[in-house]
Amino acid sequence: MKNYIFNHYSENFLRMSFPAASAPAEQVIPQVIPQVTTQVEALLLVMNRELSRTEIQEKLKLTDKKNFKENYLKPALEQDLIVMTIPDKPKSSLQKYRLTTKGKTLKMQKPDNQ
């Protein structure tokens, strides 16, 4: 049993000292893989090469362009899971998207990985 030191200061106060731990505490490793929505996860799973917005939407069977951009494309871009092939011209008709290393890593860790 470890020795504890009690120092009585007054009628209402007590000071207690504990010995230092002999073994270092376990270090907490921060999570490096981001948590993503089911929509972003679905987008990552269909990305097997560079794809246009239309191609991605077709693979996901989505018809609403606004919904796709707000809930799939924008969050994936903001989390650096995908990148534009022509970043200087985001509205180009030739614009395509590809997975980043971070996106590929996350995709490989998913059980539904294709």
C-alpha cells in the first residue's frame, strides 16, 4: 500500500499529498481520420478515377444538383477528401474531381470499399 501524507491545516481544511505514479500514463493518440457524413462516405465509395460532377451524380443516382453540391461535393472538398482537377476554374465544363491521399485512406478503411 502506498503512503499518503496528510497535513492538517485547520479545523476546516485538510491537505492530502499523493505519491507520483511510477508508470507513465497512457498517451492518447488523436484521431487522424475524419468523421464524415453518410453522403460524403457514399461519394468517396464511388470515386474510382477522376469524375465529373455529372458522372458522380449518376453513380450515386442523384438528380438534384443543389442537394448534391451542398451535401456531398462541398463537404468532401472542405475536408480535403477530394480536389478539383482545375482548381482555378471551379465552374469549368471540363471540371473533374479526384480523391486526395486523405480521401483514399478513408475509403480504404471503410468496409464497403470498392
